[in-house]
Amino acid sequence: MLEYVRAKNIKQGDILARPLHDERGMMLMAAGTKITEKAIEALKAQGFKGIYVQHVSRRENIEIPEPLVDDMDALRIVSLLKKTFTNKRIFDDPFDAEFQKTLKEFQEFVDDTSMAFMRLNAKNRLLFELEDSRNSKNWISAHSYYTCLISIGMAIRMGLGLKFMADCGMAALLHDLGKLKYPQLLGKEKISDEERKLLREHPRIMFEVLQKLNMPVDTLYAVWQHHEHIDGTGYPQGLPAGKINLAAQIVGLASAYDNLVAATPYNSSPMLQGEALEYLMGSQAFPTDAVRALTEIIAPYPIGEWVLLSDGTKGLVTHNHVGLPLRPDVSVFGMKVSLAQDEKYRNVTIVGIAE
């Protein structure tokens, strides 16, 4: 039986259900590994939020859904992003051979992912329903990667064109690269007002690099404006809603969501998916249609998560439904229940995560 266990609840004897990788992309633990005390220490050191485990003694039979992107492709892009975040040559020479090769690989990945996501959406299967297994050591490259996937998914749900979603995806991969200009500040937990002012230059810095490469307009402005908010509280220009590029609004929201749910040097207490969605739905910083698209592709309760139901029972999430994110199928006392369809569970809601 598949179960998602948060880091603080991992126990000796748990059997790993999905493989884990370190910040270099190397296999840290294979599926089937029995968790030991030493393994728990290693997981904490790597900063994993949680793991998927297999309990063969329990009756619930939950299949691990296929990730939206193949694990090897994900590791390749995150590793390539990590390498790119060390290439300071791009600021003096945007035509640097290594950077040009990287951009080509990024573009191929974004194009392939856009097409794959469109096929999934046509089958009503475009849903992020697995908790990601990133670790905190590769936080900035993983953030760019997940912002890319979420941006493409949102653009699809908003009915936007293939080229537009690919331009969003490229912008998402590159949106934080300007921070490389100040490597001494990357990951620094306590920064001065002057240092914060420097970091806030990263959209302009990367915009100018990409402008020299004649990147598409939507990619350029998504990078330049991804920290702008429709209520005028963003930066670098404090633009109001009508002045912010649509791609920038999408990438900015995807980035904001990922920052809320990921463990980073700036966020030691990441939110649960549902908490982050609730927070963003109550925010005045992002447009309603973009927030709605986000809620349509993010499952608030990942498969394998134990949840508390309003009738006082606990349920194990076994399946999520596109369009009905708050009404998954759950297993209650070993019995499969559909909160979306079972009449006697019509008034039963999920009230929180069970420890």
C-alpha cells in the first residue's frame, strides 16, 4: 500500500516506494530500500519534505501514478539548471557556447513537455497529484524546473496557444537566472536592505541578457515582470494589472506557488499544497483566471496522503479528479469511497491532513 509520509513521521522499517536522488541527480536510495536510522539521518540532511513508502501489510492497494514528466528527464533538466546557475559568462557574453547549447536543450524540453501536457489535458489527466521528491540542496534549480511545468499546465488550462505556453515554459526556466549575478547572496537567509535591493535587480539583468538573443517577446516580458502584482505592489516597476504581460502573470503565479510549498533557505516551513492554494486564492496579487487554472492542475491532497474527514474518520487519498480537486477518492477502513460520487458522503468534506 502506497503512503506519503512527511519527514517528521518517517520510521525505521518503512519501505521506500519511489527512488530518491541527491542534489547531483545521483541515486540516493532505490525503491524497495528499507529505511534505517542512518537513512533517516541522510534524508533529513538532504532536506526531503517526505517520502513515499510501501506498506505490504495493509489492505489498501494504491498504484503509484506515473509522474507527468519522466524522472530521468526531470533529473537531467534540474542538473542542467544547476550547472547553468554557475555560468557567470552569460552576463558578458550571452552567445557563450555552453549557454547556447543549454538554451537549445531547454527549448527541446519545453516543446516536448508542452505537447505531452496537451495530450494529457485532452484526456482529462493533466494533474499534479504526486508530492514532488525534491531535496533542499538543489532548491533554486528545482524551483525553476517546477515553475516551468506549472506555467505550461496553467497556460493549457487557460486555453492559450502552443507557442505561448512554450514561451512561458522557457521564461520559467530562466526567470531566476539573473540572481547568478550575485552568487554570494544566493541562499543567504539574512540579507540587508541593500542586498535585497541588489537581488531585486535579477529580472532586469536576465531580461537584458535574453534581449540580446532576440528571445520571444512573451519570454522576455515574463522574465522582466514575473514579480509584478496586479494590485501594484510588485517590482521592479509596481505595474498595475493592465500593464503586466500575461505570460509574466502566469510565470509569476507559478513561481509564487512553488516558493510556498518548497523548502528553501527562505522557507523552512513549506505549506501543504492545499494551504498554498487557499493562500493564493485569497491574494490580491494575481488575476482570478490564472489562479483558477492553477487550482485545476494542482491536487491539494496528494495520492497516499492521510486526510481527516468532517465525519471524524480518516481517509487515505487513492485517486484525484481533474476539476474536482477537493473531492478525491479515499480509502476509509479499507473501503474505497468517492467523495465526488458516493451519495452518503455528499456532505462529508476534508478538514485537514491527518498526522
